[in-house]
Amino acid sequence: MIVEAITVKPGGSFGWHTHGSAAAVVMTGGTLTVYDPKVAKCAAQRVSKGQSFIEPANHIHMARNEGTKPATLYAFYLGFAERRAGEPARRNTHRLHVVTSSRTASSATRLAF
């Protein structure tokens, strides 16, 4: 399991992306707006302090801070992604966060268990 403590500045975005494993996200401050093509026809889903959501493995979605205050969260990656076909094996690294556009989160701390 990998746990990331993430702070997203106002206007920051993770862009459209997938994770190689399921992820559980717990909001600790501010509000993150999540867009998911398979939930409510991609309508904005606002998740605030004390709320959480699950992201299935290999499922495209996008999250961004559309508010005026930093959004803080913990992301719990519930497994390790397999490497992509043709990608060389790397020791002690895991491709969990595949971002398809620029990520503007202001900080992230990662712990692996």
C-alpha cells in the first residue's frame, strides 16, 4: 500500500488520469471537484473535508481544486500497478499515477508499506 499526503493549490488539477491500482481518497481540507465519465454523466462531484471517494483501478477520471483555498487529502493506493508492456522493470518504483495532462498539485508526500 502507498499513502500520499497531497495539497492542491486553488486552480490545481490532476488532469485526466488513471491509477494502476484502486485508490481511496480522504479529504482533510478544502474541496476537490471530481469528474468521472461513468458517474452522473461526468457532472461535477464536490468532495470536501471529512468526505471520501474510491477510484477503481485503470478507470479514467479527473480532479481539480476549483475553490479559493488549498485542498488537502490522503490518497491510499490499495496495491501496486504492474509495469506496462515494453517498459523496463525498475526496482522499488511503481507506476501508480499516470497523468495524461499536467498536474499542478503544490506538494505530495509518499509513503510505501
